[in-house]
Amino acid sequence: MDNILSFEQKPAHDWTKMEGSCVDFFMLEDEIPNFPDHKAILREDKLGNRTGLGIVGRNYPLTTHTYFFARQHEMFEKKFPAGHLENAEISYQTSRKGAFALMNLILPDVKLPIETSKHKTEVGLRHVSWHGVDGGTSNNSIFGAIDFFCTNGIITGEYERIRKKNTKNFDMRKFIDEIEKSVEEFYVTARKYQAWAARDISYQDAENVIESLPIAKRNKPKLLTIYEQEVMDRGSNLWALYSAFTNYSSHTDNGFPIRQTGGDHQAETMLKREFSVVSWLDNEEFVRLAA
């Protein structure tokens, strides 16, 4: 990589922003009477009040959210110059009362330009990591990008996903090593986005792709409306169509709000949308335009 160095140093400030965040709480394990092969995972607040997060097998290793993310923070501090971390944008989300946690990290100083005949933007390196402590979610990490023009989040495919189950053999060190190797893919993928930006398409092309997507019929006109808005800024090209997809998976004020079911699920729902968009890129109509 041309502009990323590998040496160990500490930034002058706490760029992780984890202390006091939604993932910063105490966890503990407790026995379950009459169920010797299982244990409960609990969270405890500062007043000593406890909330159950899940029941798991006795050998299930509890990896707290703060430990899971802190090991990744350490890897980034070794991998990147301090200047790249100084402006890092990091946020955390939880679902299932805190059993599920997600970290979204953006490095705006690690970026590349994407230019169409009408518009220019920059995409920056993005890292998303998530896991659970209730046995319902593996340890996961994926790299992607963020479009600084519209804050659309991008993940770049299953091949960049690192997934390790929460088993007694889970090795955090190996998990971190695999994350570090995946950073290189950002530059390869950005070149693909530039090729899409240079590929002009017709309105009919975009409509054919959207009509062929595996989404509800009532949602297809809404997605086409987002594409029309993207064209106004970016021009009629494949990058504008892809930007319509990532708008759908990144925002809720675009005709695709989160359903209010009374559950604590927004973080997981938006992540599922992002993986839906990844699958759309294998759609026959989209592949034809990108060829």
C-alpha cells in the first residue's frame, strides 16, 4: 500500500470514543439452577441492576464488547500513521438489549477520488465490525468505503468478510491478523467504482435492473426515485445506480423507514440492508451493465 505505513505508535488522543458509549458496560456470567450445561450472560449497570442478555453453553467464551473492539483499535494504531487516526469517525450501536454490538469506523484521511463526467466525490476507508454475546451472532468484520458526498456506506462483498464463531477455540489474535490483511482490498475496489462512474447507462437500463431486483413490487418505484435524484448530481451512469442502492441501505428518510415493531433491531436491520445491496451486484442485469 502506497500511503499506509506499518509501525507502532499511539495517537495523541483517544480516537476510539468507547468510554461512556453504548457498548461500555460491565458483563458477567452466572450459573443457572438445574441447568449445569448452560450459563446466563448478564449486563450490570453502575447501580448493580442486572439485565439478562442470553443463555449459552457452559463452554461459550464471553468476549465483552469493549475487549472485542479494543483489540481492533490496537491493530489500527499499529497499521496506520497517527495522522490517519486523528480524524477517525467512529460510532457504536447495540441491539437486543446490548447482546449485539456494532462498530462503524471511517478513516476520512484514507481516501480516493471517484469522478464522473458531471460530478466528483471521494470515498474513504470504512471498517464495520460486529458480534454478539448471546450465541446468536458470530464475530464479524468487513471493510468497505464511505461516499463523502452523501455519507452512503458501502461494503464491498462477502469475499472481504471475516467471520469467526464464538467457540471455545476462538482466537482473537488470528481474527485481528485477518482483519489487517483485508485493508489492502480498499484500493482494488475503488478502481472498480471509478470504472462504474465512467460507464454511462440509460434510464431504461436502470429501470430494468431495479425491476429485476428481489424486492417488493411497491418498493421498486421508490428505489427508482432515489436513482433519479442521484442522476441529478452524478449523471446517468452505473455509479449513480449503485449510489441509489447504497442510499437505500444507509438512510431511513428516503422512503424506506425502519419498521417500528417495538423491538430493538435498527442496527441489525440496516446491516442486513447493506448485505442485500451486495447481493444485488450479482444480479444479471447489473452484471451486464458492469461488464
